[in-house]
Amino acid sequence: MLLELIGLEVAYGGIKAVKGIDLAVARGELVCLIGANGAGKTTTLKAVCGLVYPRAGRVYYDGDDITGTPSHRPVARGLAMVPEGRGIFRQLTVEENLAMGAFVRGDRQGVRRDLEQVFELFPRLAERRTQSGGTLSGGEQQMLAIGRAMMSRPKLLLLDEPSMGLAPLLVQRIFQTVQEISREGVTILLIEQNARLALEIAVRGYVMESGTITLAGPAAELLADPKVREAYLGEIVAAEPAIERDRA
């Protein structure tokens, strides 16, 4: 496994946000973690990246224990995160934002090649390469955040709510891009409230509720699960009719 969480617990003061979860992502997989707002999904990603320190449990990445490692070290080892809310540098240009994603690299020629690849992936960014990040639309900022993460040449890409606040057409574009990145061999852990889209592109999925993993399995099976359909897809699943007994 490229990423493995074992018994992970995270608390904010006396409140447990993550309650002893187990989760794994194999090399090359696209795995999604779905759940309602406040379920603990973002906190889980922060624990992986070293932005919060777990109360208990371990985080293993590429065979090594990185539990509580300072957040800059996993980046140098190929772990990149696109945070909820994008987190771009609003005063910097598009090109400068992308350059910040490559700050751990020293191969200038490779950085230039990857910059052009990002522009091929997101032609809108190429058109706006000299504009400041703060002038971009929400969808363009999300593209920029993903492109910036790709500039670090990640082995594992963590995506936190990439569809949040975007128009439906832009959501489809972002998810198509996630699939393209996955096909290029990048391992992805996708955190998403849009359960249908996430499960449609993922290989496996986890369902998180109130800090615990309540369901896990192949994405297609979760997509067909009545509990998932009713709770996260907005479908009303009719109960099976009761079998009447003979009154004889």
C-alpha cells in the first residue's frame, strides 16, 4: 500500500474528530472518502499531511511511518494536497502560483516541461498565465490549485472537496481532469461530498460518519448500496414489502 492509516484518532481538545479509522490506498488507485460535512474527512487528510498531530494510530506512506512528520517533509517525498477552498496565492500570478508547487525541486528543465504540461491539461490557465490568482473564477482557481500540486510531481495526490462551490459544467471538467491524472499513474485519495460523481470515477470507496468508517468496498458496490443511495445520493429507497403470513 502506498498509504495506510491504522487506528487513526485525531481530537481537537476534548472533541474526537476521527475515531480510530483504518484506511488504505494502493499504488495507482483512485480511492474516494465520502461523507457529510463535519464527518472528519478533512481532518483525516490533515493528519496524513502532518497539519494535525494524531492522538493515536499510525500513518504509513510508501512503507515508512510518517505519523506527525512536519508537513514540508511528505511533499518532498511526493505527497501533495489540494486543500478545501483551494488555498492559492491570490496576489501571485498563475505562473508564479504554479512555480510555488515546484519549490522542492531543483530540476529547472523538468519544471519548465511540467509547467507546459499543466497548461496543456488546463488551457484556461495558459490563457491567464500572467493574471493574478485572485482575479480567476472559482473553477479556474480550482484548476490552479490542482496544477500547483501537480508541479511537485506527486506520487500521491490528496484532493479535498474539489467540486465545492463550482457550477455543474465546471464540476464535470474537474472530475474529468482527476480521471486523466489517475490514468497517468498518480495515486489519488479524493475527499468529496458529491458522492455520486466520486463513486463513479473511483475504484474503491469509504463512507465516513461522525469520525468513523461505516462502509468500505468497491465503488460500484457502494454506489448501489441502499444506505448510500438514500443518505448521500438523495434517493428514497423503498422498503421491501412484508411477507404476509397465513392466518389459518
